[in-house]
Amino acid sequence: MADATTDSTPFWRSKTLEEMTEAEWESLCDGCGRCCLVKLEDEDNGRIHATDIGCRLFDAGTCRCHDYANRSKTVPDCVTLTPDAVRTLPWLPPTCAYRLLSEGKDLPWWHPLVSGDPETVIAAGVSVRGKVYANEDEVAEEEIVERIVAWPLRWPKAARGKRAG
């Protein structure tokens, strides 16, 4: 007889990143859009700086890619997340489900797989909705450095801990 606790364990707690199906893997994305913001690397020290500029394919209203299936063809430097990649990418936001799970942590209360509501990522202040200045095709390349911001690489205060009430 199967143990009821085991049967109700969410897949992200019972499987490694490598064991997940494609659908499970894709469902880990909370739709925050932080990884779709343009990042700049300091040539002198390798430090990564986030901006409030979205990728040319990023829809700031829905926080989704306009052409997810073909994104790597249109944006050659778009990184496809894999279990190996999430363990080595220094620019993944600290709130990223892929990063959290690769570090042995659980999904937070606001993640849609936990809350059952895709809007909790917005309520927790994790989403970039309403925070994107423009997409990269709308900003001159030399002006992008002026759009460096710290918040995409930080954990929002509202997203910490358990949700009150």
C-alpha cells in the first residue's frame, strides 16, 4: 500500500531537476520576468549588473516571451535553462525556482505552484510587471548602462517569509 504522504508530495520535492518532465520543468517558471531583463557584465571584474530593460522579445505586460519557442533564433544570447546551467549562472535572481531548487531550498509561498494563483508572484513584488523601463530595441545601446538597477538581483521584502493573513 502506498504511503499517502509520498503520494501527495509535490514533484519539486520528490524529483531532482534532471528527473523532471519537460512540463514539470517549464511549470517551475513563476513568470516573474527577472531573467528576461538585460544584464551587463563588467569587463574589469566580471560582476553582473541587472537593468530595468527587457529583452526585445519580452512582453512587460504579461511577463512572457513573445516567441518562446524560437527565442534562441531571434536572440542568440538567450540562455536556455538546464539543470547544469542553473547551477552555474551567477545572474539568476535569488527568487528563481530553478536556482532555489538547485540550492536544495523549497519554493516560496508566492510561487504559483504553491499558492495555486499566478498573481501571487505580483503581489509579493517578485514580478517585473510595472517595473520595466523599455525593451532593448527602444533604448540606445550606450544608454543601457544608465538603466542599471539592483532590485532584480535582490529578494523583495514582501516576498520574504510566510504570507501574513
